[in-house]
Amino acid sequence: MFTGDIAGVLIVYLYVSALLLIFDFFLKNDPFKNRKLIHILVGNIIFVVPIFETRWVMVLLAAAPFILITYLISPKSFLTSNSKVSGMGHASGLIYYSISWTILAFLFFDHPGVIAVGILCMSYGDGLASLVGKKYGKHRLKGNKTFEGSGAMFLSSTVMIFLVLYYFDSMPGTFLIIPFVAGIATIVEIFSVKGLDNFFVAMISSITYYILVHL
């Protein structure tokens, strides 16, 4: 394990632990909002990806363990049936979040911008869609999805893709790719059910971007 790998693993665990501790303290004030803020801010771990030097360290130590961790704090766990963090959303939401992060880390380790596109569409895009939809949503699209929430997802995904690709110095040849990928992510979010948006939004966004830019 190299220095970058050690630093990356430590940063990921310290950051996620800090978020869980901070928001666990404030959850009683507004459970829905604070759960969504955790959902959004955990996505920032993507900015640590360039630190890692070894694919398997990032996958097996910084990503895959969270599948077990999120299961253990979910209502599905044999350890608890009233988890404050996972219990307020779909029971498997955070588990799917961790699975998508693990798969993308394995598949696209050499293309951090590709991982970032999927994770940020899922974290910021889907998270803000829920917050905006709950507060301002008036026009229903499908199930509990609203036009206002989906609009927020499209706009936030577009902005985050632009920012993250600029950060990774991997801007695509045409700006038209960015709103296209954001649009695909939004459509997937609208039709995903039972927490599966945390998996499909990330996977399909990253794969779409990879096909358009790297193939």
C-alpha cells in the first residue's frame, strides 16, 4: 500500500464518519433534510479518488466495506431495526449507494472523471431532486416524482458534471455531452423505484459518459 492509498482510505473514513456523527446529532430537528444532506455530501468523496494509487486498495478498503457498513445501520440489519440514518429512507437506499460506488471504483479506476459523473449525479442530483420536490413540488410526473424535483436534478447534475470534469481536467470535446448525460440521469431517476435510483443513476450516468467520450 502506497502513501496515497493510506491517505485516501483515512480521508474517506474520517470524512464519512464526521458526516454521520454531525448529522446524527441534528437528525431530530429535520430528519428528511438531514438524511438528504448526508446523501449529497457523501458524494464529495469522489474528490479524493486521484489520491489513490492502487485500484484494489480503493475498491476493497475505501468502497466495498461500506456495503457491509450501510447494511448494518439499515433497518434490514439484524443489529438494529430503528437506525436513524437509513431508517428514514428506503431500507436499501444507502446499500445501493455503496454498491454503485464500489462497482464504479473497480471499473473506472483509471478514469476518475467517469466515476465522478455517476456519483455526483446520484448524490447531488438525486439528493437535491428530493429536497426541491418535497418543498416545492406541485406537478406530479410519476409516483412521488415531481416536475420541480426533476428540474432541480437536471440543473444540479449539469452544474456538477461541468465542475467535476473541470476539476479532473477531463472536459469533453463538446459541452452538449454534459446536458445530455444530465438528462439521461434525470430520466433514470424518474423511473427508478424503491431506492434503486442510488444504483441506476450512478451506473447509467457514468457508463453513458464513458461511451460518449472514451469509446
